[in-house]
Amino acid sequence: MDFRYAERHDCEKILFFIRQLAEYENMSSDVVATKELLEEWIFDKKKANVIFALENGKEVGFALYFYNFSTFLGKAGIYLEDLFVLPEFRGKGYGKGLLQKLAYIAHNEGCGRLEWCCLDWNKPSIDFYKSLGAVSLDDWTIYRLTGNTLEENAKEN
């Protein structure tokens, strides 16, 4: 199985995969990312990384990740923001390959963990993650500030 890191000229391809994932998750209207924003944040500011899974040189899946930090472990980890394989290439090991590639990167760089979120209704993905030995953190709830709420809280500083 072949993989490659995304390059600056791949921003349109990255956006394509993001939109495909959003469509799968019934969240297409939430995507406001643009090619220019991806270029700025992934390549100029270096805030995320993207790996493509390839079949015969064609991008068939992607994983977008970034580093976080665990105060309890005292070391960095990898947070997988998005993983998506085109429907016609599912069941061929590309999703597993991408996760194993990220596990390799995390382990090789001395990171303490690899983690991600999954929508509660996405049973195929949950079953897949559990088959790899991943465990859910059922005692944790994700909280988020975004848009106007983020802006209002920022003004308080």
C-alpha cells in the first residue's frame, strides 16, 4: 500500500476529500474551508498534515492530523481530525492502512497516543475502530466554542 504526504498543490484535492466526508456525515453545509484557507493553515502556518492513500498513483483516501499534547503523559500525541476513503475503494484496507501509518508516525516520533472522534451514529466506523483495538472514551464529552460564541469569549480577554 502506498502513501504520500500532501503538497501545496494538493489543496484542491484535500478540499475534495473534506467535502466528500462532509457529505457522508450529512454536514455539507458546515464546510466553509477553501483552497486558500487550507494552503494557509496546512502549508504556510504548518498547523496540520495530510497523508493520501494511493491506488496505482491515484488518491483514494486521506487522513488529516495534527499534534496535541497530553499533560498527564508529558508528551505529544497525534489527533486524527479526518479520515475518509472513497466509497468505491472501501474494504480494500486503505482506512486501516492510513490508521496504521499514523500509528507508525506517532510511535516513531515518541508520541504517547493517537486519538480521534467518531459520530455516535457511524456504526461501520465504530466497528472498524474497535476491530483495531481502539477504545471509546465514553466518560468524556467534547465541548466547543465557535463562530459568534468564540468571538464573544475572545472579547472578554
